[in-house]
Amino acid sequence: MGTLAAILTTGSWIPQAWRTIRTRDTNGLSLSTYLALLIGNSLWLAYGVTILSWPLIIANLIGVPLIAVIVAMKLRHG
């Protein structure tokens, strides 16, 4: 169940990151929300490493960079 949840939640970032990269349009995105998500997912990654939980580690190794791209695009393009 945890692995399926990790796949679904991690995969949910792909369409938004792709759209943001492709269009460079970040007008409808909240910077504070994405910063909170970036920090939260980074903490989940650290926790996963601490307890050696591979589903947490893998999911957040994928999710954190995707969210970071969205944050970077928001900072760059407003």
C-alpha cells in the first residue's frame, strides 16, 4: 500500500513540472505552497534515509527535484 501511495503522489508532480517547464507559466501557482511542499518532501526524504525506507527514499528522490524545478521556475518567471 505504501509503495502504491508513493508512486501516485510522486507521479502527480510530473504533469505540473512538465507544463511549467514547457510554458514557463507560473501565474496560477502559489510560491508559499510549493516552498512548503519542497521543505516537507525534503524532510520526508531525510526521514526515509534515517529509517532506511526505500519507498520513502525513492519517491522523494524523484519528487523533491520535480518540486524544486517548479519553485525555481516560479522564482524566475514570477
